[in-house]
Amino acid sequence: MASEKSKIPAPVVSALKQANVPLSAVSILITPLAADGQSTSPLKPRLSHRANAEMNPASVMKLITTSAGLSLLGADFTWRNRIWVDGPVVDGVLQGNLYIKGSGDPKLVLERLQSLLQDIMSKGIKEVRGDIILDSSVFDLPPKSPASFDDEPLRPYNVAPQGLLLNFNAMLFKFSPDPALGIAKIEGEPPLANVQWPTSVPLASGPCQDWRSQLRADFSQAESVRFQGAYIASCGEQKWPVAYVQPNTFAPRMVQAMWAQAGGKLKGQVRAGITPVQAKLWHDAPSLPLSDIVADINKFSNNVMAQQLFLTLSSQKAPGNFEASRQIVLRWWQQKLPTQTLPVIDNGSGLSREERSNAQALSELLQWAANSPFSAALQNSLAIAGVDGTVSRLKDRAPNSVAIGRAKLKSGSLRDVASLAGYVEGLSGQRYVFVVLINHPNANAARTAFDKLLEWTVEDQKKS
């Protein structure tokens, strides 16, 4: 009988060797997708290598979180962003406090907060004589340093979840070169009370390489962002997302600035607090549906949105917390996939050194999900190989690849981890569940091996 090693296609073995990744660090399972109505596939795997090895899946873990969310909450689930008042409203003036009570909404971004504030005003509140109070109590979370994972606190992927998460707790700076003036114009959002940044930076010549370093940015001061270098003109227009240096003041600063921008008046301050039981509901605004949220989580691998969803699972009857959500997901897994090894779950996003699963279990999850009521929502949330999301770069590495447009995938990447899982359509018309995991210091040098494995899967009319 041929060994597992000999079954792996030669181009894949060669690419792994070139990346200095041994086969002992790789797990692969490629299986024909079961027919409609079957919960598991009786079909023989097309390729299996260490399929039961427990591995860190990185962001492929989001497939578990989003599948559980869609299954338990439903694709049409919405978060409710509620506004409460504790005093009378007379001639547009609230004689008391206004409360913005968070629901865990993963995507309460600039435009949607703007709409929420406009709704408050259109319903009759133009001035608040008390405070605007931000209530995050829907989640019960311990304090966490944004530097705790990898000592990169300003990277947006490290933003911690919050009951009232606004704009992902991040700023976005856009740089637009104006050669005639010799400057790059700087636009920043969202507006933040008492936070300033320059409107331009000098242009510099040369090839577009590490343009962020050339800007010599200083984000260390809560009330002042500085760019002390220059912007490379040849880089064209670029955007730079940055997590705010003082996370606990981001939401108050954003609400204060946007309330004023909308024409609202405020006698008190914007601060954190709890909505009192005697407060009256003033406005109720739904979030985007879960199907849309899941698309952002998987296609663009948004960590904080994944954690918001994960915590929401335990927040329906009591304040959400990580341990309660872990137990809910594990119980759900035991019900839906009773023969598969339980995953090790930390925060549900894959941004963890602790999380574990295996190719066999992930493959069975994808088989089951493909025949579930939420199949379309999950599959539409996956990035299309060489087209969009986190797997769009296939077209840059291999512009003529046969796999472009023929796979819907979730990718994962951490230091020492690379992963890819989803659905692949073969040239024969047969669809496959595809899972590959690598845990090794050179894992992220093995993307070419992933490309070769995808191409081999697509080319199923050839002898394999």
C-alpha cells in the first residue's frame, strides 16, 4: 500500500520542501462533498494526511464560531441598539440623561452611529441637559491589554470586544498625494473629541516600499496623532487603519464629537455607566442581519467581530462572557457533530495560541454545514480564491491558476500557523470539502503549497 506521503501531489511536496516545512507539520483532508440531505459523507477521502492531528487552526476557527452563530441564532438575527432616557423631553430638551445601551453589535461603525444619532434627534431630542451615558453591560469582560497577544497594541486585529463597540475602536487615515502642492492630504475618521491630527504631510520621491515607516507616525498620545516624516508620492492613495491608543475613551470621544457634529447640544459629559431600570425606551434600531456580519467575519477575517458574535451566544439571557460562550458552542458541537473531537476554544476568533481542532473535525463541520438551513449564508461568507477577501492574492502569485474563482475559502495565519478550509469545485463538477493546516515556524512560507493543493483539487479530471 502506498504511504500517505506518496499520496500528496508532487508539486505540493516540492513547494513544502522549498518552504522548509516537513510533512510531519502538515494536516490535509480533501473529501467529496456529500449529496444534499446527508449530514456526513460516506465517500472516500480523495487525499488524507494526518487528518486527526490536533492543530492550531488560526482564523479557520471562525468557521466554528460563525456556523454555531448561524445555527443557534439564525441568519436573520439582529442586535438591538437601544436608546433610553431618564427624564422628560420638553421642546427638544431632555431634562436628564440619555443612555446608549450596547447590544454587542459587531458593526456599529461611523455611518451607522451617525444614523442612530440622527434618529434620536428626529424623534425630538436636540439637547441633553444631563449626560450621555454609554452602557456596555451586555458583556461581562475582564480588563485586557491590547498588547497582551503579540505586543502590537495599535494593530486593529488586537482590538478587544466591548458591549458597545464603536467603529471597531479604530481610526482610519487616508493619504492622497497632491504633486502640484508637494503634499499628501490626510483625511482621518471617525471624528474624536479633543483629538487632533495634521491635514497634510510633505511628499517624497522614490519607489513605494515601506510607506508607513517613512511617515514616522506617532500614535502614542491620546489627544494628538503626529506624522513627522514624508509620504512617498509613487504610492498613490493609501489607507492606514490604527487601533486607538486609549481604548476606554474611544467611544465617549466618538459620541461626543458626532453628537456635536449632528447639531446636538450637551450640558454634561459622555461617560460610561449603567442604564437604570426606571429609564424609558426612546429608540430601538436593529443591526445588520447576522448573515451580513458573518460575511465580514469570514471574508475579511475580522477578529473583533468574531469575538462579538461569540460573546453574543451567551448574552441572550445574562451578560455574555467567554466561558459561558465556550460551553454553549461545545454543547452545540456535541449535538451536531457527536462523533467528532471537541475543539479547544479560547475566544472564537482564532487569535489565540490555545485554540485547537483537526482536519477531520473541520471537514465534517463543513460537510454538515453544506446541508444545513444556513448553508447559503455560510458559503456566501467565504472568500473566493483569487477574487476577493483574504484569498485574493492567489491571482498575484499565480495569475493563470485554474483555481481562481473555483474555491470558497477561509484562510488563517498566525506566527507559526497557516491554514485554509472551505469548498472547492473540480473541473468535473464534483465539489470537495478542503482542509489544510500547517503548524511550523515556516508555515507562512508555504502559501505556494496551498495554491498547488487547490489546483490539484480542481484538476480532478486528471490522473491524481
